[in-house]
Amino acid sequence: MYSVSTNTIAPADTAERTQWVLTLSCIDGPGIVHAISGAIVAAGGNIEESQQFASADTGRFFMRLQVSAVAQPETFEQRFAAALAPVTERYHMTWRLDTVGRPVRTLILASTATHCINDLLYRRRGGQLPIEVPLVLSNHETVRDIAEFYGVPFEHRPIAGADDKAAFERRVLEAVEELDIELVVLARYMQILSPELCEALEGRAINIHHSFLPGFKGANPYKQAHQRGVKLIGATAHFVTTDLDEGPIIEQDTTRVDHSYSPRELVQLGQDIEARVLRHAVNWFAENRILADGDRTIIFQ
């Protein structure tokens, strides 16, 4: 289980921003949309985009709105919070108000694979991914040059045993606290997180892994896939939980292959899919498009 929303208002990074995003969830019932719309009008806001979903499985209602201020944008968040308070109390809502496009502070964990971290940092530098990366933390030196190329601080902490692993995880928690980290991305970080760290990062840690049928494990999954003659290869991005690779799914993708593909070609295709799927998951998190519905996710695209 995890939660994307919190009953807090994220600070705007500049006074010039005049668009906000509101995400909320609550038990489904009549009058919710009307009440939310009324609060927006009362605060002097205008709805630019609205998406909603009622889950028949859990009986919960989910909504994402983008709102602009008609006047006095510098005080809109405070006015909206005041107008929204009685609505959230009445419907026992979990909600979050944030500024559109605000870069989400992201810690990247990596090992030796370079394709995912390179894609994330490239998109970040090009303004295609609304994240800010104050640190890359890795148990190998392999990705140091990539981090330095993009001007991101890099920290190497080798893991040779249980004590090293525990120290690495303590450093993760220290970095989260010191750097105000909102999201932790496992960009092919090849260490299993402890249950304690999984619980500490609940709802704000995303992992990427290959997806095959059958589920090949070990160091050479693409070689195994080639040996078994798979017809589809793919990747899954999911939230990290204490159940290994069983967290709520955020994004998946596949591509067809056949007997003519070599193991090397499968690796190249797989890496492309992994980078793309992870990028989508990180982007949706940063844009407040992911809400929790039990063990699954609601994605407003």
C-alpha cells in the first residue's frame, strides 16, 4: 500500500506561477464535483483541466484539476486552501495542492547500467522532465561520468557486504532528509531494498525492471529470453514495496520480437523500453498524475 497524496500544500517556487494542480481522493458520493468547483470559484480560480474517476472496486472517488487564478495569483493558494477546508473535512478527503510544472526534488539510485539514468538526466536538462536532481547515489563508479556530464553531484558508496548495504541505506535516508527529496528513483539500482527502507519511502520510490513471460531471473535475463524464444519483451515501472517487484504498477510497455533477434539486440530493445517506461512513470509522478486505489494506481494522463 502507498499514498501519493498528503494533506499539505506544496510551496510555489515563484510568485509568477498562476496555475495549480489539485489531486484528491475520498469515498465516492453525490455532490463532490459541485463542492470542489464551488471552492475554486469562491477562491477566485478557473478550472483549466479536470479529470475524475469513481472506482467500482473500492468505492472511492479520484480527481485531478488544473486551476488558474482569475486575480491575485500570489495569494490564491491560501484563499483556495481556506475555501477547500470545509469540503475536504465534509468528505474526509486526502488531497494535495501544488504548482504546475514545479520541479520535483529527485534522488537517483544507480549501479552499473547507464541507459535509464542517462535518459532521465538528458530529459531533465532539456526541460522535458519536471524534476530537480540534487544527487546521484551509486554503489558503483560506472555512472559517475554521466552525472558529472549533466552537472549533477555524484556520490559513490560501494557495497561489499551487509554492513555496507546498511550504511548505503542510511545514507539514502540522510539524503532524503537533508535535500528535501520528494521522489527516489531506482534507475536500474541492482540492490534489494530492506523492508525498513521500503516502508520509509512508501509511495515515493519508483523502480524499473524487465518484464518477460516467463519471468526470467538472474544476471542475464535477455540471454534466457533468447534461449526460450520469447515473442514479447517489455518493462514495468512500479512503486517500491516490501514485496519484491510486487508494488503498484505505474507504467508498462512491450515490443514484439522473433527468432531472428540476437541476445545483444534483445538487450538494446529492452533498454530502450526500460528507459521510456521509467521516464513516463517519473513524469506522471512529478505532474501529480498518480493516485492510489488500494494495490493499483489511477493515472490521469
